[in-house]
Amino acid sequence: MPDPLRPLRLGVNIDHVATLRNARGGGHPDPVAAALAAQAAGADGITAHLREDRRHIRDADVERLKANLRVPLNMEVAATVEMTRIASAVQPHACCLVPERRLEVTTEGGLNVRDGGRPLRETVTALRMAGIRVSMFIDPDPDQVAASAAIGAPVIELHTGRYCDTQGDDRAAELQRLQQAAAQAAGLGLEVHAGHGLSTGNVGPVAAIPEIVELNIGHALIGDAVFVGLDRAIGDMRAAMAAGRQGAAA
Ligand code: PXP
């Protein structure tokens, strides 16, 4: 049984700083400056999603992030030949493989690792051979957890979107799926992360899942930062995570 008081890392996703920059076509606000501010405010890592359509983060952003950050860089990418080539050149600490559909507003579901076949296996192998820690962004589904272990990924990130989008009994059922998937994954020797849709209001029960060691959070944090600044938004998120974690240990 993992120690419930194991530290929980916060990865700050800065995609939506780039969304705001791109709305006017200039350089402000700079997502790399935001990443450095998040690092100074205590972020344990920075996450950036280089989408195939480059709607927010761009190639030059990931290169600057890699060159300037002290904390680990986690690149979210689709499992494509192009992204494997870019990630291998940039050399982030980690790559989280995500499904991508051009018309989606955000990453709407987990990766189908079970049916990913040879192309997915080859992507995982290529990234690992490039020395990058590979994570699979999956729904809390036992088949997908087992498939992630079988494909050789050392890490999974559980998609918390459905948990965040539901209420009452439905949310309790989603939380249970997350708890079960995290326990299954840890039993298979996988490191467990989680993210998507998390906010100070809903993060507690997810932070309380003892097998989870990292949360990746973007939209709600950047939204909060509009009102209170990035420093305080990160502090508030950390406090909400710590309260959830402590609750698990109590
Ligand atoms: N983790 C992954 C794999 C994601 O794709 C995203 C969204 O880009 C997040 C975490 C963060 O989600 P949110 O922006 O809703 O906090």
C-alpha cells in the first residue's frame, strides 16, 4: 500500500497563456514567461501540448521552455511520426501521449491504448529509446490500464474529465473508477498521474487517491490567475491539493 502522505507534484499546463497570446498574433502574454513565473511560484513541472494544428503552443515555445526551465518539461503530443521527431529533438523530461481530433475543443477522452496497434507501440518505443519518460493519457478503464503496462509505458495519466463534468452519484462513481484504475496501475508497477478539468473546487478527492503522485492542471489555474495572479492561483491550488491529501491520511 503506498504511503498516503507521499508528496503530490503539481504540473502547470501553460497552453492557455499561448491561446491568449495567439488571439492577437503578437508575443504577449508569453507562455515561457508564464512557465518561469509558475516555476518561481512552486510548480514542480511545466506541461505544454504541442498540437498538430499548433492552435496554442508552437514549436519555438517548446524549444524555449526546454532551454529555460529548471523544473521538468512534460510535452503532451499525439502519437505521430512528426511529434516523435520533434520530441526526440527537444528532449523533454516526459511525453504524455494523447488522442487528438482537430475539431475538439480540448482532449475529450483518453487514448485507446488497447487498440492502438503497432503505430502506438512504435511511438512508445521510439520515445523511450530517445530517453524520454512516456506517459499514456487514458480513461480510468481497466483494459486501458492493462494495455498501457503491456505496451511498456512507465507512467499513465488518468483522464479526470468525466469526474469533473459530473455531479452527485455519477461523480462518486467516476471517482471510484479513478481510485480503482490508480490501484490497478500501481499494482502493475506504473507511476500514476491524473489531470483534465481539475480546479480548486474539485481537486481534493483526486488528490486523496494515494497512488497518484502528479496532477497536471491548466485551464482552471490560468483562469484563476486572471483574477488573483499566477502566484496566488498556484498557491491556492497547492493548498487544495494538500487538504485533499491530508484528508486521505487522516
Ligand atoms: N493532462 C492532459 C493530458 C491534457 O491533455 C490536459 C489538457 O490539455 C490537461 C492535463 C490539463 O487539463 P485542464 O486544462 O483542463 O486542467
